[in-house]
Amino acid sequence: MYKLKLHKNLDREKWGTFDKSQQILMIANELNRAKNWIIKGDLEEVINCYERAFELLDLTISLTTRKNLLKELLRFREMLAVQYISKQKDIALNQKLFNVLLSLDKDSYNIL
């Protein structure tokens, strides 16, 4: 695992103390922040949100042992990457990503 650039006080062990639903909700929070910055039109802040989401997602992926969940998280990462590299940030795609992420964990989905 690489050294985290944006979450300097976080490591794999500390992230592992959170249950899966908390991890998913923290990643979803970054997507929600990105949505707000898309609305405000600040592309740089949107990119920052996605980069923080990637860091948290990579930590989650590194700790995931359930094969089906791992597969879905990796697919989700691919779709997040599509949004990240696109020049126009699509608010509808951001919302779909948010919904898909929450659907990966029933507890996270039920909380929101």
C-alpha cells in the first residue's frame, strides 16, 4: 500500500477499525462533497474530492476479503475513474456512483 497523500493521519490499520458500512459512508461523503462542488462549478475542488474518495476506496479494497464485494468495489473504482478523468463532471453520474456505492452495503444504504 502506498503512503496516503491526502489522509496523512490515516493508515490501513486505523481504517480497518471502522466497519464496512462506516468506510462506505465516508467514501460516499466525498462523493456528496463532489456533488456540491459540481453545483458550485469548482472543478479543482471536485477533483480533490474524487482523489480523497480514491484513497479511502483503495484502503477499503485492500482490506476486503469477500470476493464478490471486492469485485464490485473494483468495478465501482473503474466508474469513478471515468468520472474523474472526464473534462465535464456529470452530476447525474456522480449521483449514480453515490447510489451504487451505498447499495454495496445494506447497513450504509439503510442509514441514508
